[in-house]
Amino acid sequence: MTAEEIELDRSMLSDHAARPRNCRALLDATTQAHGHNAICGDKLTLWLKIEGAIIGDASFQASGCSISTASSSMLTEAVKGKTIDEANELFERFHNLLTSSPDAEFERESLGKLAAFQGVRKYPIRVKCATLAWHA
């Protein structure tokens, strides 16, 4: 990664942590889940509105670290309009990014903005923070 890519990733994560998108209760949700990361103290509720086989809307409310908040925010943006299967495939690619060796290659394009979490794989203890919303 270039220094410019690293800075852009940090900037994007900081923005989502400070100004999370879709941070609200979704009153007409068809499903909700709760997550808790005892190591970091992160807690969240995730709501999805599933219309047919498509995720029509997604939101969350959380208290936790910046990595968990940014990941939750970016998850809600990334899964809207996807099928459940597509969202699960996206999680698999995201999880592989976080758990692969730091020098492993991957396609940034296949993850979109979620590729900004690449640096987290250098800190295995923070992987739970980045995946909490996805596991919920």
C-alpha cells in the first residue's frame, strides 16, 4: 500500500467513527440482532429490513471503540440492496482480509470501502471490534 492509500483509509475510518451513517433505530425492521465484545466493551444493536430476498435498509446503534463504530457504519452502507447471500459473501471476503497475513494480497476492489480495514489485520485483538456488527 502506498502512503496515500494508508492516509485515505485512516481518513475514511475516522470519518465513519466520528459521523456514523445509519446510526438509528430502524422501526420497521424485519430482524434485529445484538452484539457484545467483552474485550473492548463494544455493544451494538443491528437492524435489517429485508424485503423479499433483498436487504432494503440497515441501521445500528452502538457504544464502543472507533473501529467497531466505523465497521458498523460501513456495514450498513455496504449491505443495502444486496441479497442475504451476497451480504454473507461480502462478510467472508471482509473476514479474510482481517485474518490473512499482513503481506497477503487481496483485491481492494472486491471489498470497496471496506478495504480500508486492511491495517486492522496487524492487530489481531482488534479483529473482534471490526467484525462485531457482521457477527451480530
